[in-house]
Amino acid sequence: MAPDDDGVVMRDRYRRVAIAGVILLYAVAVLVFTDRDVPFGRRAMILPGASIPSSRAPAGYAAALDQYGVHLPKHGVRAIVQSAPLAPPDRLHFGYSIIETSIFGAPYGFGKDDGYVVYYETLREFVYAPVNEDYMRKVGLPGPMPLSSQSFAWWRHVWGWVFPLALTGWGWFELGAARRKRAVEGLI
């Protein structure tokens, strides 16, 4: 039997095509559905946290935030699939201000920008003010104490590592396929 007709070699050939197809579909989906910069980008954004009940927020805080807070424009267009509807502008939230790094539209990491913030979101921007526990006591903002007790969806900003890991897995598969082919040919 010829080495190319062997069942193991044929199976590896079909697996190779399937793996390459999945990696190609992933790369195309990232480029089509992302709102990040291509090829390299860094952007400031807010990781959403706990909401602040409107009844417990200081009177006029949202208006003061609008006047004196940081207005962070949302970069690019929103992704085609939006995870949740936007809150009305008077709805305050705690969050964490970060700088996200992306390569070819996929996020690979993030770092602290302003840290803990109180913000509200509109269709075009985030309006926020950096906070700490002392500031919250002085202003009378209710919230999680300590601020570090909050958790944020950080994994949404590192999923780009799936691509290099998939390429590494493909390389590992190719090493095994080459070993199996040599075994069928009788070279090992």
C-alpha cells in the first residue's frame, strides 16, 4: 500500500483541512465583526461594574458629571452583535477605566488608565469621573467598599490569544502528522 493511501495519512489530511478552515473562519470573523483598529490599536474604554440606584445617588450628580467629568468618545462603530441595551444617561455605574491593546482586530491585553470610575454611557460616549473610597465618602456615593471588591469582565479584552494558541496547536498537530507519515513509510 502506498503511504498516501494509508488510513492514518488520509485522516491527518482531512484533519489538516478542517483545522485550517476553522482558523481561517476565526480570522475572517474577527476582521468582520470587530470594532477595533486594524492592524494595531490602543483605545481607552470602561469595563462596566455595579450600578448605582438612582434613589441613592447624590442629587445632581449626573449633571455635575456631565459638566465636569471626562467625555470619552466610543471609538469606531459598535460591533454588529451588541451584548446589552444601553442604559439611560441618568443611570450611574461603577466601572474600571482601561487602555486595551489589539492586533488585527483582536484584543491581546489591557492596562490601567484612570482605574475605578463612576460613569454613565450614551450612544456616542462614556462620561466618567475617577473615584476612590475617600472621594465616595465625601460626596456621599453609595457603593462597594472596598472598591477592589468589584469584579470586571476582563476576559473580553484578552481573547485574541486564541489565534496564536490555535496556530501553536496546528504546529503541534503537524509534528505528529509528520511522525505518523514517516512511521507509515517505514522511515522510523
